[in-house]
Amino acid sequence: MPRKRFSMEQIITKLREVEINVGQGLTIQEAVRKIGVNDNTYYKWRKLYGTMHMDQARKLRDLEIENARLKKVVADLAIDNAVLKDVALGK
């Protein structure tokens, strides 16, 4: 059975579905089974994203993208700096 990857927004939505189902009287195991994930996955998601709202998840994703872009810029500048040092030393 192939693994299915969920986005942060989907995970947060599924966590809220479990909360609603538990509020309606289902057990956590029944509610988790209803959204189609494993108990361990639910508890891991709850630990990572349990207190997060959708807008916070979007900001986090945007910051991760920006961080990756900045890391690439720093790596490119480090390569350029190394080349310039080699040229300055006459290599």
C-alpha cells in the first residue's frame, strides 16, 4: 500500500475533524480510523501541529521556502568567495 503525504493544511484539517468527532462522542481510535490514518500518525501530527492554525501553517511554509532560498544564496556566495581567493593567490 503506497504512502500518502499530506500537506500541513490537510493535517491541521484532519486534526480538527478528530476533535469534532471526539466531541460528538466517538473515541479517539474511532475518530482517527474515520479520517484514515494510524493512531501513531495521529499522535505524531498532534504533537507537531496540534496547536497550529491554518494561517500559522502557511507562514511556516513560506518561511521554510524563504530559508531554502537564502541557504542557496549563501552557498553560491561561498563558492564565489573561494574562487576569488584562489585567483588572488595566483592558483
